[in-house]
Amino acid sequence: KSRPETNVLIAGARPHPSILALAEKRVKIRGWVEDIRHAYADGRIFVAPLFAGSGQQNKILEALALGRPCLTTPLVNNAIHAEVGQEIELADNPASFSQKILELLVNPSKRHSLGKAGRSFVEKQYSWRDSVQKLEAWMQEKMPTSRKESP
């Protein structure tokens, strides 16, 4: 209500009918998109009010990697461990989500610094090289000695 010029984009594989019912001039529902990066890039803030489910941290990591400032729940951040207020913002109810969204919308420098720090966080904590090295080390540890020597 305080920012009637603001648009909202909701993207996700199978939006519930209650979500589809929210569609209007300022609320766009995309549903499944081939490349979710385009949806992330269309917004100034990535908001993920996720209170249940698994694999949700991947959505946040993708948005952070693209330099998009992110607002999510403590549940999601418990899986990725970003620094609150520096690399990510958290909320746990509709009122706190609204407050944080408004703060980010009116403060471009905060959006910029949060997005930049979030991207740096992903680069440092979730690089492909480090992940592959951890996987290779784990596999070598778990494989029988006879299999380690074969090509």
C-alpha cells in the first residue's frame, strides 16, 4: 500500500491456485520458466518466504550468485549460513517481510551492498572447484583400495 508503483513477479514450477489468483496488473505470475536467472534478473530484490521444504537453499544461492539482494527465512539461512544484515536479510512473518522489503526498496545503496556481499559469499563458500575437491576426497575415502587404482 505504501508503494503502489511496485511490481511483484512470482515464478515457480507449479503455482498453487491461490497464488494464481493473486495475478493482476502489478502482480505477474510466471510459473515454470526455462531459465530462472531471467526471473531473478528482472527484480531488484529476491524474496523467498520459505517455511518448509528441502532444496530451498539452492534458490537463494542462485540469486545470491547473480548479485541479487536476498530476503528469506531463518530456516533457509540455517542451511547456507550467510551473515545476516551483511550478505542476506531475514524475516519470519508477513510484517517483518513487508518491513524488510520496504527498507530495501527505498535504500539502493543497501540493496547494492547486500547483493555484492551475497555474491562474494557464494564465490567464497560455494565454488565449484571446492565442491568438486570435497566430493573427490570423499569418494577416495569411501572407495575400496582395489577400485582406487583402476582408471
